[in-house]
Amino acid sequence: MTDKERKGPFEGLNTKPKTKKGWQAWNRKYALAFLHDQLDRVSVSATKKNYVLSLFNKWEMKFRKELTDKIICETYAGEEGNMTTAYCSELREDHINSIAQYVACALCDGGGKENIARIRNFLKMQTVSSIGERMELRFFGGNPVYFNVYVDCLKDIDIADVFFIIEFDFMLAYREKWKIWTKKISERFLNDLKRDVLFDMPNSVIKTTVGNAIGLREFEINIKASQDDLRLKALQCTPPSFIKRFSKP
């Protein structure tokens, strides 16, 4: 990558920040550079690239307006009680950055109409109006520490992509309308999840007990991926141009 290519809106990714504010700006730049480079990698037309970017930008604007600090405290982190404005802002930014990276990974399936429609549908579901209405998947212990998404079913998301992005320790799954988990439904959910994860990361270890979820609203699942699987996933998902952004001048 030339100095000219390294500069521009994503300049500075090859330099680690020294302050918390600097890291926040760096993380934002990282997520958007990943998305832009992935669009270039899948060789979509300028028109289609602008369309995908407009989908994300419109979603982000709407999401920022509706995800207020009050909603974050009551819903996203209600178990921790009242939270500072700074913490709410950090959680909001982390979430938006993670969604941008997820969209970038989803583009690995190509820039065809079907995949773009799938991405558009996914973004539409990531809204405050989905709280308590759709299935919710919460991911803990990664980077960021907390991330959640809303889907109608597991086919709407690639869990392996989420793991690649944040490397979470465990996830909690909630059914639509906070319905309790039954034996039949939890077994079907777990089988679908294993099929999804093991397709991309065949050496993963998925630990849970269906019986522990029966009669409850949450279903806890632990996923451990091998370093070999993660390296292969990185090769599949990461554009070469994005990697070059981190090289020294």
C-alpha cells in the first residue's frame, strides 16, 4: 500500500493510540475501513457499493437516535443498574462498530442480490423495536465485552462470523417475546447452531446443557474455537488491502 493509499479517511491504522479517546476513534476507523475494503474486495460496482454503505449509514443514524442512554440502562445492561453517560456512549459506539464489521464479514458471500438483501434484512432487525419481539443473542467476554443482535431465526446470522469479530467467551440466547425454552425447541436451536459454527470452524468445542435451559428464558452456550480455525477464518474474511493498512510506512 502506497503512502497515498494509506492516507485519507482511514489514515493512522498502523499507529496505536495512547489515549482512551484515541482508541475510540481508532476502533471506528478500523470498522469502517474493514467494511470499505471488503466492498472493494468482492468487486461490486460503485453503485452497489454506495448502496450497501447507504444501508449501513441509514441504519446507524436511526440506531443512534433510538438507542438512548435510558434504554441502554433499562434493557441492554439493566442488570448493572444506572450507568454513566460515558459508558453508555462507549457501549453504543462498540455496538455500531461491531455491526459494521459483521456486515463486512457477511459480504464474503458476495455482492449478489440475494446476499445484499440478507444484509439489508439483518440491519432492519437491529432496532430498539425488536427488543422483546425477536430472538435476541447476547455475546459476552470478547472485544467488545458485550454485543447483542436480534434475529428471527439462526439463519439470519452467522455465529462463526460474530466469533471471528469479537471472540466472545459465551452467549445467551433469548426466544422471541421472552418465551421460555422447551426441550424440543432448545435441542433444535442447539443443532442449528452447531451446524452453523462447525461448518466454518470444524474444530470448535461447543459446551452447553439443554436441560439447564428448559423452563427458563435464557439459554447459555460456550464456544471455544481453535487457533487454526481462526487463522483460516481470518484468511477468508480479511481483505489483503485491509491487512496492508497496518504496515509501517
